[in-house]
Amino acid sequence: MTNEQKTTCTLKRQNAKASNEITGGRENGSNCKKDIELEITKYLRMLSIPASVNGYKYLKQAIILYMDGKTSLKNEVYPKIAEENHVNVSL
């Protein structure tokens, strides 16, 4: 196994662990996405990041995409968030 493959496996395990901690080990159900969004909101509030901050919605989307295994900001996360919000990516 190459170092790149080991790194990818490690990242996937970390994502699965973080996702499991936030969802409480629940299986993916119809309310799972809402539960995750509520947990992310809770943690952002704990960090004193108010919803009124510019980019708050984008930050939440980026966290969700990261948890779904998207790890490249430039190639995966930014374009997906831009697409969902009908804006252009400017890198």
C-alpha cells in the first residue's frame, strides 16, 4: 500500500468516526441529514460563530461535504457549494 493510499484510508476512517460521533451511531435515515445539520449548528454556536456571519451557510455546507468524504476544497468542496447556491467559483 502506498503512502497516498494509507493517507486516504486514514482520512476515511477519521470521517467515519466524526460522522458516527455526530449522528450517535444511527444508521442513515430520512432525518439523519437534519440531525447532522442541527449538530453542526450546535457546535458552531459553541464556537461563538453567529448565523449572521457572512458565509455561515457555506461553512455548514463545507462541513457536511467534508463529512461525506469530500476532502479537496479547491476541486470538490468549493465547486459543489457554488453549484448548490447558484454562484460562480472564484479561486
